[in-house]
Amino acid sequence: MDVQAVSALLAALVILAIGASVILRNRTDRTYVSFSTFTFVVSAWQLCTFIETATGSALWRWLALWPAATIPPTAIAFFRQFLAQPSIGGPHRPPRVTLAWTLLAYLALIYGAVGWPVHESLWFLVPFGAYVFGGLYRCVYDMFVQYRATTKRVERARIRYLMLGGLLATTLALTDVLPRFVAAWPTVGNVLSILYLYFISQTLFRYRLIDVNELVGKMAVLGSLVVLLWAVYGLLLSWVGGGQDGLFLLNALVASFVILILFEPVRALLENTVNRWLLRQRTELRGRLETLRRELQHVVDVPDLVRRVITALEESRRLAAKAGLAYIQGNHLLIALLEPKGSLGRTAAKVGLDAAAALKRIEELPPGADSVKAEPGRQPVAGRTL
């Protein structure tokens, strides 16, 4: 079994775990569902590739082409759904043309099974590979089009990260399936594909595009947890269970209990350490908001609440605004910020009965966030110059 087969197996398992983690978060969100479908298809292709490489079976070589043919429509459907989110503002377009090419690929594979094995010929595999990777490069092109249409500096930078990462991951994945000449090509394509899909999954969880520092921090935490889990399993199973086959399952059970007990506190410790190192400003903002949440639990006066919130925003230096105003709309209190020119800008917080919980939105609000206009029916209750 060569390194290509092992790499495909590891990629299949990790990508399957990434897709499962997303669909378990929310099974009704169309973006989550489309991403999970895409990852499941990629995982199925990697798994079939592993079995075909390990066994050399012609049947599994034919079966591996089915999920490969399904990758372009699922990838394009996800990225177009992702770019059509209100925070990004792209148009929603179903992959109709890609589905037509997918149907032709399916028909060719069926003909290869019942008639002449066309799927084993080079003149079929080359156009088929162009179709698969052409669909992935089309996703990169869609992101490029949305990048040029976006006017906000912060969103342009984040879409650029996503676009360049997709271009690099697709190109290196292409090198993994090209014929080898002298020696096996390093399997960096699978590794980068895993990192890229993990990056997108974290973007979905955060409801925005995370930047490079956040990605590095999350990968550092994830890598540290992997090393910890490996150390616990390895030491316990090799030390206590060495040479005792009957105790293997018992030792695995004990190791699992130890890991479950240590997982949450160790993850919290690692996240705090990495965030203090890489994301000092965000860590300070999170600490200020935690203090503010505790204070607001005992505040009943609306002007006092507005003063405390705007003061906390001022001290955080997270939002570049000139003044803050508060409006009552229905049963909610909307705390808005004034742009430097005096126009009503982005909403900083929408506070209902649970003021402390609503303030979590401030953590996700970067400088230069979407602007909102004043609406009729809002009653100003307080203001403060920052």
C-alpha cells in the first residue's frame, strides 16, 4: 500500500468528519446542507480511490468515477449558495449547465458498464478530468466575479482569501491525480483540500469569513488537541496494555473516558492561549463584553443601559464610529452608531429582554460592517458622543 492510498483514506475520513460536523449543527440551513453534500461526495471519491488503489479492482475504479462525476454540481451549488448569503450579496444561480454535463458523464459510465468499457480509455479519462476540475475552477471563477463586485474592503479581502485558497487547493489536488513519471508526487493536494474544507466549515460556524490569523489559531488548537488525544491513547495502550491482547478494549475504553474528561478544559485553555497570542484585540473585546453582560443583568433603566453599552464600545476601540444613538422599535432596543460624516451607520446591538445574550452580536461585528438606514417608528431614547 503506497502513500497515495493512505493519503486518500485519511482524507476520506477527515473530510467525512468535517461534513458530519456541519450537518449536525443545522440540518435546515441550505448552505449547511449543500456543504455537507459536497464533502460527503468528496469523501466517497477518496474512499473509492483508496480501495481501488489498494486492491487494483476494475470495479472500484469504475465506482470511483461516480462520486468524481458528482463533485462539480455539488461544489458549484454550495459556493453559489454560500456567495448568495445576505452578508455577501451574490446572486443565487443553480448549476443547470453543470448538471447537463453531469448527466452525460453518468450515461457514459453506464455505457461503460453494460457495453464497451469506455471509462478505461484515455480519450474518456482526459475529458472527464477536464470536466471535474473545470467545475472546481468554475467555483474559483464565481468567487472572482463576486470579489470584483464587492465594494467593501473587509469583505473583498476575505473573499480573496477564499478564492486563492480554492485555486491552490484545486491545483494541488489536480497534481495528485496526474500520472506519475519518476517518483510519486507528494500528496500535498489532499492535505490542503482538508485544510480548505475545514476553513470553510469554520466560516459557516462563525457566520462570516474568518481571516488568516483566526485560521492559524484554530489549526493550532486543533493540532494541539490531536497531539493530546494521540498521546493519551498511545501511552495508555502501549504502557498498560502492552502484550495483553485481552485488555486492549478495556484500555481503549479507559483512554476514551480520560479524553472526554480532559477535552473541554484543555480546549478552553488552548483557545484562550492561542487567542491571546494571535488575536489580542478580539480577546480583550470578548473580556469586556463578558463583563458588560454581567453588569446588564442588574440594569433596568434604558438610558443607563445605552450609556454602558456605548461606553464599552468606546473603550474597546473595536468600532470606528463618531457617536452612538439608541432607538426603540417594538419590543427591542436598537443601539446604532453614527458614521464620521454624521449619517446613521451600522447597528451595534439589538437588545430585547435578554440584553446579555443579544450583545454577543458585537463580537462578530468587524470595522466596516454593513450600514443600515433609519426606519420610521424608531423612538430615540439616548445618545452619546464617542
